[in-house]
Amino acid sequence: MNAQKLNNVRRKRRKTGIRKGLFGSATKPRLSVYRSSKHIYAQLIDDFEGKTLCAASSVQAKSANGGNVEAAKEIGTKIAEAAKSAGIEAVAFDRNGFKYHGRVKALADAAREGGLKF
């Protein structure tokens, strides 16, 4: 098994452990973060309805380099603005099996500065 596939298997194992305790509702949706090598994505999910309430990504923002910390901060502020306009103040943070550092941490900190509580 190559290293990339092994890393994905480990991340999915961490993800299932994290998701056992997280569940998003309409009043407190789940803020799910996904990072690829080139971009970062965030979305607010209502798990009761199975719907995405709002989303933001570095692809939509058309940032020069979506795979860096500055782009993650930008997406964090955008998702916080979208949540505020939808009337959402509190979220459950789902790091999706990724370690809480670097781009994931930058997105979370920017979302907190934008007014989201988690």
C-alpha cells in the first residue's frame, strides 16, 4: 500500500471517530472543513435535513493560491459572513479527520473572528 492511500485510510478512521459525537441541526449546523493539496472548502450542514445551508471554497473565491493559510483565513471569514446572513451564530466544528493545525486552524480562527461560536 502506498503512502497516500495509507494516509487516506488513517484520515477516514479518524473521521469516523470524530463524527460519532458531531451532529448538525438547523439551529447549530456542522461546519465541515475539507482541504486538498490545492484548495480548501467549508460548508454548514444540517444533518436532520441532509442539506448544505451555505458553503465557501477557495475555488469560488478564485484566490491565486487556494492551498495556503491566507486563503484558509479568507474562506473562514466568508463562511462566517454567510452564516451570519443565514441567521446562524453557533456551529459544531468538524475537522473531517484532518489535524487541527495549519490551514484547518487558520480557517477555524478566522470563522471565530467573524462571529461564529464553537
